[in-house]
Amino acid sequence: MINKNLIFLLPILILLLNQVHVNAVAQDYVPRNIDIERSPKNILVGSFLGGRSHLKPMLDVATILIERGHNVILLTTGKYEPSSEYPGLKQITLGSKTLTPKNSSNLHKDNDDYKILIHLMRLATEAYNVTYEKFKNTAKENNIDLFICDVLASQACIDVGNNLNKPVVGFIASMQMMEPKSYKSDPIFGCNISLENESFFERFRCTLIQPLEIAYAYKPFVRQLNDIRDQMNIKLVSEIVPKVSLALIDTFFGFELPQSTAPNVQEIGPVLSEEYPPLTPELS
């Protein structure tokens, strides 16, 4: 009888000892000094394509970082005209605008949306060596601590950040481009968002045939880009999905189908400004 009581009391004693140990540890815990991690950082926001649709969401995030005392530099093509909205922002240009009336007219000749991206990839590949050197020099001259890169056609920004061993934040509106799933697709690839109710043939086409067709279309530019990297002794860090420390998906909550995501993939959208200019008389 005594042995049975001891066996019964033993788990209770163990729980009490653990409780005492936890309380002792909690009482001796010293909170870390949060000011240590809030020292001003130098942040580079980069976009090869530029334009309001690509820059505005990133700059709205950058505004918060500027208000918290960080130094933010924008590196993109052309001159971002609404820079007056961001008085604490320093801008460095990559050169003339990437998309001009002459080359942007080619973007709308193809019925398949993914072929539009081929034109953007061609432009980014042709200017890669110059763009890479500009990002690298800017990062070194300004002692950049963090890169925030527009994922679309901004391979140079991502490559520089990774090759300098700096954290890279990828910014994009498409979940499928950063966290692809076999049971999902994207209209830009010529398939429906969900394959749940599609026929077997359509699932087969979207899961196997269409990715192979897209890979074949992109292959010449991928090979050309890798050759340029080899010539410049740039370490290849990204494959199909760009290598980033954190991926911010600027999309509408509920717009994307539910899916499991990696811990470093976060939906933050839609990123909207607090104020917008009034509509012109023609639009109002």
C-alpha cells in the first residue's frame, strides 16, 4: 500500500520541482535592452523596372522605417517623380527608364501573359552587368545593412545582397512566384488559380506541360544570365525561386487560396497609403 502511494505521489513531486525551477529562472531573467537592436540601419530599396506600381508599396513601408530613424536609399531607373511624398528618402538612379514607349509596346503583343515577363527578363539580362555594379557600389559606399528588392526582374539587387552576405527582403504581389504549390497556379501562367475543380487533362497541363513550356521559353535568358554571372565571378545563389531572407507578399487578404507557407513568407497586403490625391475632373 505504501509503495502504491509513493508511486502516486512521485509525479506530483516532479511537477512541483519543475514549477519551482521555472519560477526561479523567470525571477532571474533579465530583459534584453531593446535599444541595442534599434540602432539606425542603412537600407537599400531596389527596383530595376521602377514605376509607381512597383515602388509605391515598398516606399510606403520605407516611410515607416524612416520614421523609426533608419536611413533609406532608393535605387531605381529614371526619376521617381512623387519623391516629395517621401521627404526623408534619398534617391540614386540606375539611368534612364527601363520601359520606354518604344520597348513597352512589345509587352502587349503576346496573348500569353507569361511571355510578357520574357521581355522584362531580356531587358534585365541585357543591363545586368551595369546594374549589378551600380547596386554593389551603392551598397559599399553607403554601408548598406539591409536590401529590400522588387523581385520582378531585379536579379542584380538580390544577387548583390546575397553575395555581400546581407539580409534580403523580397517584395512582390504574387504568392505563386515565391511559394509555388502544385495544386495552385496563376492566370499569368495560363491556368486558373485553383486546380481543385479542373479536369484531369487540365491539371496535367497546368502541373507538368505548362511549367515545361515556360521553362523552355525562359531558358535562353537564364543561360545568358548565368554566363554573365560566371564572367563577373558572381556566386549563383538563386535558382527558380529567388533566395531571400524574408518574402513580403503584397496581395489582398483572401485573394490568395489558403496554403501552407514557409516561416519567412508573409502576406502583408494590400499596402495602401494613408492619403491619395483627389481624382482629376475627367475621372471624377
